[in-house]
Amino acid sequence: MRYVLHKMMNTVKIYVERLLATMGLGADYIPVVRHVVLVMITILLAWFVGWLFKLLIPWVNKLTRKTAAKWDDVVFNDKVLRSACQIVPAIVVWLVLPSVFFEYPTAHEVLARLTAIYITVMSVRTVIVMIDSLKLLDGKRRTAKQQYLYTLCGVLKIIMYFVATIIVIAIIVNKDPSTLLAGLGAASAILMLAFQDTIKGLVAGIRLTSNDMVRVGDRITVPSAGADGMVEEITLTTVKVRNFDNTIITVTPQTLVDGSFQNWKGMAENAGRRAIRKVIIDFRSLTIDEEGVPNLTRYREHMEQWLGQHEKVLADKPILVHQLDATPTGLPVEFVFWLREQAAIPYEHAISEIMEHAYAEAPVFGLRIYQQFPEQ
């Protein structure tokens, strides 16, 4: 490719020189005008090649749509292809620079470095756009595999930024990039100390996603951060949670990994939501009927049967009404059952309805709910 362009530019150079000579232009002005013409031709050539590559974008889109796979539609989407097309003109310029500025080595060196920097930056930008496009593969609820890929993409972006910085610095100082990387080894300890929080957050983010501890769409509660809501976004260094009052709290992955948080995913994936409530019975109201059965036993059996027939209670889940260890304030009777409702407000309303019935039924069996009266 370079040979073809070099030969073409030499032909153009000879043709321009002959044309300028036939026009009667002085020998002192021919090199200047020749370089101006060659620069203009280079610009037009670069634009034309870039335009040709942009014409290929619809063809590539049609080709990717015909395939059964979805990843090629995402990776080679319109934004990625247009970003890649912006590199092509710079490559053309970089290839023809030796043929244009052969009499001006300093100008050639400066322009070659600037063009190389542009190619490096735009190449990294294209790769970053391609990596970001992988997020389009996510559904409304990101799977553990997709979340791990999401985290891996974040790591790749950091690596690409680092590599681009090293290459650009190497181009500016005219050094081999491997030499700069070797020199960074001596400063690695200082860099790790300066960026230890970022490194810890990065490791915590990888642990968080690789162990499938939380996903986008999960409801989590983080008492230490005051977060109680839905996870909207997970990155390498942040977890964005939208609380139920629509306030947004950003929590670091390290906070979730090192501390404790509650993930309500299991409840959401289950058919119902468990409820546990407790009623304190006054010991002095316990009696035995003519059959020798305590009234508390009758009450517990009645409540279990009633709960099993309640429309808001899941009958196929465990239903238990049992007594706990006695306390100085009375005998605790615990109700354990599963409600169909999972949303907060309907759930609390259903529990209130059930427990109000439990309180009202106790006197029917001769039982009294313990109530401590204030001292007079």
C-alpha cells in the first residue's frame, strides 16, 4: 500500500513540476508550489478514501443483519464503523508524508508524529466504542454471565487508556514503548500506593460480579449507606441504587463486599413473601376444656386452618402457628406464613388484616392478649 501511494505521488510530483515549468514559473517558486499542490492532493486523497470506506457501512450493516448471531450487530454497529472510518484518512496521510515532505525532514517528522498520535487516539476510541457497544447485549435483567462481561469490559477500557497513554508519550519523546513500560516498573510501588483505593474498588467490583452477589434490577438494602431500592447500574467502581423515594445513592463495590447488605432477589424470584408475626398471650387466660385440650391449642389449630384457607396466603407453603419460650410478660405465639403479595404496601395491608383477625379471635377461645398497663 505504501509503495503504491509512494509511486503515485512521485508520478504526480513529476507531472506537477513539468506543468509548472511549462507555465513559465521561476525555479525558486516551483518547489513551494509543488508542495502546496501535493498537500492539497494528499488532503483530497485522504478525504476520498475515507468517503469510500463510509460507503461500505450500509453494506456491512446488511451483512451483519443477515447472520443469526446478535453479537456482530452490536460490535459492528453504525457508531463503531463510523469511528473506524475516521482513522482511514489519517493512515493515508501518514503513508504519503515521506513523498510529500521529502525536502523538509523536520516538517515531515513533526507531522508524522502528530498523525501517529491521532491514529493511536482514534484507534483506542474505536475500541472503546466497541467495548461500550457490548452493553447493548444486556436485557432488562442482566445475567451473571453478562454482568461478568460488563465488568471485564471495564477492565479492558482501563487497559486501553493505559496503553494509549504509553504509546502517545513514546511517540512524543521518540522512544520505544517497551522502554517506558520497563521504566514504570520502578514506580509501580508508588503508583499502587497512590491508587490503592481505585485498585481495591476494582478488585471488589470483580468479586461482586463474578460471585453473582448483585445484578442490575435487584432490590438491595445497605444500612450503612442508607440505600434501599433497585440497582440501576453496576460498574467497576460504583453501584447506583435508586431508593423508593427516587433518590439515588452511589455505593462502592468495596462497601458491599467488605460490609453487609441484603439482596431481595430470592424473595422476588419466589412465588410469595414470608411473614412472621408474634402475639403475646396472658398466662392467666390459659384454660382446659372438658376434653382436656388447652384453649391455646384450639386457638393455634383454628388459626392454622384459617390461614390455609385465606385467599392472600399461599397454602402450598409452610403455615405454622406455634409457641415460643415463655417470657415474664406472657407466652409468645408466633405466626409463620407466606403471602402472595410482594409489593411493600399490599404486603403490609395483608399482614395487618390477618393479625387483626388473630387478635379478635383470641377472646373467642377465652384467651387474652397481654397488655402492660402503665403504673398509676
